[in-house]
Amino acid sequence: MAFIDSTVVNVALPALQSSFHATLADVQWVVESYGLFLGALILVGGSLGDLFGRRLIYMLGVVIFALASLACALASNVHQLILMRSVQGMGAALLVPGSLAIISTSFDEKIRGQAIGTWSGFTAITSAIGPVLGGWLVEHGSWRWVFFINLPLAAAVIAISLWHIPESRGATSGRVDWLGALLATLGLGGLVYGFIESVNLGWRAPLVSGSLIMGCACLILFLFAEARVPSPMVPLALFASSAFSGANLLTLFLYAAMGIVFFLLPLNLIQVQGYSATGAGAALLPLILLMFTLSRWSGGLVARYGPRLPLVLGPFVVALGFVLIAVLSVGGSYWSTLFPAVVALGLGMAITVAPLTTVVMNSVSQDRVGAASGINNAVARVAGVLAIAVFGIVMVNTFSYRLNHMLLHLSLPPGLLQEVQSVETRLAGLPIPAGISLATSAAIRQAIAEAFLFGFRVVMLICAALSVASSAVAWIMIPNATLQPASSRSSP
């Protein structure tokens, strides 16, 4: 449920915008509000599970998520939807780290890698199946069914949890770090708000600059608070481990790249390439199949080769996939254009995800697996949230630059030129002005498509660079020796 809802809404954004007559900032917040609260509060979710019981907090998250999904489906305006998406994120922040912590405490180190690989496979397949499911529901029903579908899933999860999952807790007691949670949420929220609104208001607007300053200040205070509170949700001592620090830095770079491609690629396929909503989601099926079928195999790579090799090779293959996506043009067969790129992305992520997760969980002691899970998941979610906000600025600016350059060569009347430029932030969804000739309309459409592809290529090449940086981090910071869980290491 949590991972589907990270991606399912993307292909439904055009329908949402039409239904609520929403602005671009509104639909951005539909995506970002979920990721923001998931990323900030997932840190609390891991700690709450360690303190009060992992199964209890996991099930509480499922209930909150299901009720928020119902409210999303019944929303009467976009502001209600954004609010309920935020509550969804809070529920997801409880259930996501709980699921991984439950698995990590249920298997010994000999088969934990394969168990985590299976978990990674299912989270990967649900993340990627979201666009397919969302597109199909939008085309054959309504965008509201994107949220209704969570209700029967939640009922099944609760029943299975009560029947099969034993309760477990951390070995040490502590307090919930509410101060840290507040500072993290305000810090991330301030940054995301400032980045998103900078496109409309400009960097010098007091609301934008004030939000960015507040966000940076809160994150700095967050670090000071975590160093001083008795039970921090982010124990800074964990980062003394080179493997743990390197794994999280790798996660930040790689998931930032993947986060923006899941946001922009459906827009490219639907608005520029002419795919249907279902077709755009189905285009990612090779990525799903590769990650699902290879995740269990890749979970055993750490035991066989050590963690460094797969974590160097995997992101490098992902970088190749981004380069192949960057050279896409309008038209052409799916099999000769997008398919090789999606295969490269899927293969690279399949090689990376399970070994990466295993390194994170094996680099801490058994009673801190909840906190470690929360930190790594938080880094992954925050990376995606910040990528959409930051690379969205890059996309809008490069699109605007290229479009304005091309429109000048069309010799449009000043009034028509200004009308087009006033809605540039809609990117490829920019409406064509009424009352113009067919030839002029076609020329403007061509300019919009080429401008979108120009910005899209710039962003994809940045993503390729981030993936290569992930490989470099693994080479420098991840030890080559096979990691053993901290609890199984002999005491000094």
C-alpha cells in the first residue's frame, strides 16, 4: 500500500487537475505532501516500533493509512486531498520501517539477506506497478479508485498480521523524540515549499526565502538536538560506521535520481510521446519484472562477493539506463527506444537494492534495526521529495529557455507570445491558445514538445551523474569484506 501510493498518483495527475481545476503547484503538492510526511516521520516510526512493539506500530500505521485513503477518495477539493495525502504519509511512516524491522528480527544472519531480498522485491514491484494500476483505474473508472483500492488491502494486512506476526521490541527502553520529529518536518517542509514556490514567486519573494532559511535552520537545529536528547530518533553514533554512512549517502544520490524519473517519465510518455495512461505505466513493466525476479538472487550477493562489488556495479548500470532515456526523441517503437533503458534501470536497481538494505541492517546492533530501517527509508523518501522539488526547478527553467528561443523564430504576435509564456510552468501540458491557424498551432505544439525533451534530457543526464556518484561512494566507503550483523560480532 505504502509503496504503491508513492507512485500511483503520478499518472492520475492530469485527471486530478481536470477534476479540481488545480494549478501546477497544487498537483505537485498532491505528490509531495505524501512523500514529505513519510520522509520526515519514518524516523519516528522506526523508534516507536523499537519502543512499543513493532507489530503494534505497524498495524496502527495500516489503520491510519486506510482511513486516510478513504478520505482521499471522498475529497471534494484539492486542498482536502493534499491534507489527507499528508495523513497517508504519516500512516506510511509507521508501517514501512515496521515491516523491514519485523523481517530483520525474524531471521538469523544466514538467511536474512535472502529474506530482505524478498522484501525488496515486493516493495519494488509495488512501487513500479503503481503507474500501471493508476493508469488503468483512471481510464476505466475514476482517479478516486486509486485510493479506494487500499481498503481491502488494509483489511487483509491486518488479518494476516494478527495471525502470523509475533510481537518484538528493542532491548533498551527510551523516549519518543518528538522534538526531533518536529524539527525534521519543519526543516524538510520549509525547503520543499521554498523550492516549489520559487518557480511561481521567484527566489527573492519573502515567502520563498523565508521558507528556505527556516528549513535550513530547523535542519541544523535537528542535528544539535539529536546530539543532546537522551533517546534520539537518529542516533548520530550509528554514522560512525563507514558502511552505514556510505550506504545512506549512496541511497540519497540513487533514490534522488529514481524519484524524479518516476515523476517526469509519465509526463513525457503521456503528454509528448502520446501514450495512454495505462500504456505509460505498462512501459515500466520490464523494470518491475527484473527487480522482482532478481531481488532474492541479489540478496545473496553480499555473502558471496561482499557488499562493495554489487553496490559499485548496480548504480553504474542504472546510470547507463538514464543515458539511454536521455536520448529519447518523439516517436519510434517502444522496443527500440524505451525498452533498453528500462531494462538497464531494472537490472541496475535489482543488483543494488537488496545488498544495500542488507548492509544497512547488518551494520547496526540487533536492538537498533528499527532506527536503522527508519533512517535509511527516510533518506530514500527525502531524496525523492527533494529531487522533485529541486529538479522541478531545473526542468521548468530549461523548458522555458528552450521554448522562448524557439517561439522567437515563429514570429508570433506579442499578445499570443505573452499568453503562451504566462503558462510555461505547465510544461508539456501547456494549453494551445484558441483562435489561431492550424499551422501556427502545430508549430507551437512542436516547440512545446522539443522544449520539454530538452529539459527532460538535462535532468536525465544529471540523474546519470548522481548514479555514477553512488558507485563512487560505494567504492570509497563500503568495506569489501562481507558484513556480519553487529549483534553477532564478538565483543572487544
